[in-house]
Amino acid sequence: PRFKKRYRKVMLSVTGCPWTCTYCSSASPVTRKLYGKASCHLKHRSIDDIISEARLIKKFTHEVEWVDDDVFFGDPDWLKAFYRKWIDEIGIPMYVSTVSVSALKASPQLLKLMRRVVHVVGLGVQAIDPTSLKLLGRAWDNEQQIKEAYDYLVSFGFKVNLQCIIGLPVDDPVRDALKTIEGMKRIGAGSI
């Protein structure tokens, strides 16, 4: 009942995350203690398990589904098999999340297949200032790389939703927020 009223019905296809973003529970000290400080625990759920969950969710919606994994552009063979099965058995359009590095590694073949069911890709920008990105544990990202990922996804017809974090604990959070918003406008105006 409450689930039916949610705007997006959230699913996860993978446990763990290779990134160490400081704001995320996957990189929390508790998670790292469980699975090891220098390692991450990444495991795709079985495709049949996800499809089974999606069948239950489908009873409540014909809206966009949200498969919320920042590493959704992971193992190409698993993803191809997953998308084919989703297309054949579920058919609900998806919103998925990713980061620039993962998007840029996705093959054209995979993106063409994804485009048949994924209508919106959430691209995590989080911040533009390199100091803020470092604070967030995302020093590996930068505006140019995010712009390349945005343009790559758009070239396959995806609508891209840029995501950021505002109000960071920096010396001037307002200046930082404005810098991030301006950077996001340069990356993809109208997608913020």
C-alpha cells in the first residue's frame, strides 16, 4: 500500500560498491569493517531474483522503475542478459544511476540494448570543485570527465539527470553550491 504511493519503486541489482564516497553507506566504517578496509564486497543478485522482485513491483505501477546502483554499468555479460530478460518479461521503463567512469566504460552495444528500456540515467556529479570532490571521496572524478560521460549517454538518446550534493561542510558552502550548479549547467543545461 505505501509502496504503491511512492514516486519511484527502488530496486538494487548489486550489493556493495567499488567507490569509497564518504556520504554513502556502502563506504561506511561498519561496511568496511565487515568486508575489509581495503576491499569492497561486490555481488550481483541473480537475474531471476531481480525479475521476481520486479514482477511484485509491477503490480503497483506502470511508471518508471528505479534500479539504483552507481555501478550499474558493471559486468557487460551480466547486464546484457539482465536487460534482455527485463525487456522480455517486465517491460517497465527504468531509471538507473551511474558515475562518469562507469558510463564511459559502457560499450556502444550495451548502451543500444539499454536504450530499449532505460529512459533516464542519473549521473552522479555531487560537486565540481576538486577540493569538494576529494572531501566526498570522489577525487577520481572531474568536470571534463563528467561532461564526456554526459555527452556519450546523450548521443545514445538517453535523458540524463545530473545529481549533486548541496550544503557541503566546506568554508563557503554557498559559493561551493553555486560553483557546482554552474558546472552542471556547463555539463548539461536543463538536466539538473
